[in-house]
Amino acid sequence: MVRSTISGQTAAIDPSGEITAIAPPFSEEWINVTIPLIKKDTFYTQYGDYLAVVFTIIAMGMLLFGIISDTIKKISIKMRKNEQS
């Protein structure tokens, strides 16, 4: 991972998480590093779009469940008021 910022920390981090190069914060500097290309597929590259679809379906289901349960609650309250009248 390579991160470059206007204000903050500029660094290069290798795939194992080690910082390989870092520039002092809040200074105009550049670092020269070799970036390894990894050919291995990650979980996200294999299933990323499927996860988005699954979570969208879950969110829609929860929204629908909330709407239905709220509607049922309102109907039951109206029915109780009508029975008491």
C-alpha cells in the first residue's frame, strides 16, 4: 500500500504490514519505493460484489420487516380502541 497525503503522513507499507519507507509528517518530501505486484486473489476480489448484494438484500429485508411489524402494531392498536368503544 502506498499512501500520499497533502498534510499528514506519507508512507509505503508492504503486504505483510511492515512500513518500508516513511516521510516526515507535514513536509514536502518524496519517497522512492518498489511496489510488489501480488497475483494472489483476495477475498474481496473474489466475492466483493456478492457481499454488497447480500448486505443490500439483508438491509432491504430488515426495512421491510420493520414496516410490516409497525403496520401490524398500528392495526392492532386501532382494533383494541374500536373494541373498547
